[in-house]
Amino acid sequence: MSPRPPLRECTVGYSNLNVLQGSGIPCTSVTELASESGCGKTQLCLQLLLCARLLESQGGLSSASLCLFSKPPFPLSRLQSFSLSLDTNRVDSLLLNPPVFDSDRADRDQLDRGPVLL
């Protein structure tokens, strides 16, 4: 039997939270965030959205990600302000042409864009 490959994790961007989670959020499972309103769930999701685009050497995944929000509008200005703390061209390119899909204004043809956004 061959050994299992190491579990990939994505940094959360905050060393104290990474320590609590191991070295980040595991990529092979679903992680649920549940708490009171105003506790930072959206902030953490936006941070992960950016960190996933970081190079693996920076604790990221060198990959795309998809974040679903149930309450419009998408907090693009918050995402842009978080990006200022990350010095990377990959994050900058994401923010120049953000892959935001608004289901409230979507027509049937736009529903096919989900895979393209990734």
C-alpha cells in the first residue's frame, strides 16, 4: 500500500488562526463557519478567497476559488481592501476583473459561467 499524499492546506493569512487549524484550512473537506452575526465569517471567507490564489511557497494553493454569498451585494470593496495586505500579482489580476456572479441579476445563460469563473 502506498503512503497517502500529504494533506494540502491553505493559509488563512493570519498566523494565530493557522496555528489553531494546523497550518491552514484543509482542502479535501468542507469547513463550516458558524457564529453570531458580526463575528468575522465574511472576512475570513474573503481572506481565504485571496489566499487560495497565493503561490504554494506563500501558503496558498496557486489556484482559483469560488465563494458563494447568500446576501447580495458581493462585498467587493472589502475584498479589494484585504488585497492591499497581500503583495502578489495573482491577487491584483483577480481584482482588476473580479469573477463575481450575481444570482439576483442572472439570466439562464449566465448560470453556465460558474465553471468559467474558476
